[in-house]
Amino acid sequence: MNTATVQKTKQDQRVSERTKTSEPVRGSVNFPRLVRAEWIKFTTLRSTWWSLALVAAVSVGLSLLQASAIASFGDEEQASDAAAVNQTAVMVIVFATVLTQLLAVIIGTINVTGEYSTGMIRSTLTAEPRRLPSMLAKALVVGGTLFLFSLVVFALAALVTAPILTDGGVDLTDPDTSVMPLLGAALYLALIAIMGAGLGYIIRNGPGALAMGIGLVFVAPVIVLFFPATPDFEWVFDLAAYLPSNAGQSLFMGEPMSGTLLETWPALLTLIAWTAAAIIGGAAVVKSRDA
């Protein structure tokens, strides 16, 4: 072995040692890490913050308008009991969900279709080849954020509308007419956002997924209103009760946009079924297709 060969061997050994010492130690890709990664992606999108800010502005603004309209009647429409007072105050707070449900769908959808449009989904699926854990992590982040954020917005709406309402604000000592409807409204927006994410995985196209989500949540209940309320079309209103937005409004407002009123548990199970169907459909597409 000549001198040049010996020097080259030593040089290769030094390079190998430097590479070993500088190589980062990688941990396993577990579910908490996936949730953290999805949270980073969720919070670093400007569209997320704009959408959340719009949800807050629309919710508080419409609640103020509704409270002012109710207060303008003065003593002409005094509530008969404490339960009715609470129902009125809750209706004022959650009134804006008629519009913010659309923003919830948009938030869930764009957080999925945005990855497909930019190609980031390839990195996501490379980091987690099993695919389903990353999908569930995204659903958890989107749904959990919408749930907690909605509660904060509802609390803010309650604070600003309480001085305007003639009978005062929400009485939290009666959970059945105050806390539970507000939790139901927050859960509804969270489930709608998760459903939007599921539709994003199914369609993989922003405009297409938004069209389907908005069609299910807003357009379909409006179409039902064009049917006459006669016995011949009673089946239409019975079926319309199981549309996502009608079931949600039955859950926390006590009166759907169209269709018959559902009890609490059927309404909740209907929302869960719609959300599960979207997620299962999205999972089937993610497992069967490449990015």
C-alpha cells in the first residue's frame, strides 16, 4: 500500500466520522409529531388567519345587529320565563352560524386542497407512508381549532350583546338552555370543518371541493324551501331534516332552515354520520391514489 492510498483512506475515515457526528438523530414519526406538523402547516397559512378573522368579525357583527333588532322592540316582546330569556340570548350569539358555517367548510377544504395544489402533499405522504395517520392528524387540528375558536368567539359575542339585550345576556346557571346549545354550535362548526377536509381529500381540487361543501351546507337546504308545505311533499321536508346544516340548527337553534326538527341525539348522530362519511371517503381515495 503506497503513501497516497494510506492518505486517501485516512481522509475517507475523517469524512465518514464528520458525517456521523453531524447527522441529526431522527425520531420515529408518531401521531403527536404528525399533529404538531399539521398544526405548523395550519398556522403558517395566511388564508387560515384571514378566514378565522372573518369568522370572528361576521359572528360578532351579526350578533350585535340581532341584539339591536330584538332590543328595539322594547317591552312589547318580554320573555315569559328565564328559559325563554336564555334561548333568546343564545339565538343572538349563534345566529351568525348561518354564514360562518360556510367559512368553516372553506377552512377545512383549503387546508387539504392547498397541499395538493402546491405539491406539499408528496412530502406529507413521504414522511408518513401509511397516509391515514397524517389525514386524521389534519382532521384533529382543523376540527379542534374550530371548536375552541368558536367558543372564544361566542364568549366575545355574549359579552358585547349582553348590555344591549333588554333581559340581559346568557344565564350560565341553566346549562340546558345556555351551555349545551353553545357547545353544540361549536361542535357543529368543528364537524363541518372536518367534513370540508374530507371533501378536499376526495376531490383534491379547491373549487370542486368548495362547490360540493357549500352545496351540501347551504344550497341544498335553500332548495327545499321552494317545495310547497303540502302533504304531497312532506317526504321532502322529512329527508331535508338530515342535511348537515338542518341537523346542526336543530341541535343548537331549535329550528332548522328547512325540514322538520330533529331531537338532540338524532341531530348529533346525523352530523357525525356526514363527517364520518366524508373522512372515510377521503381515506379511501388517499389510500388508493398517488398524490
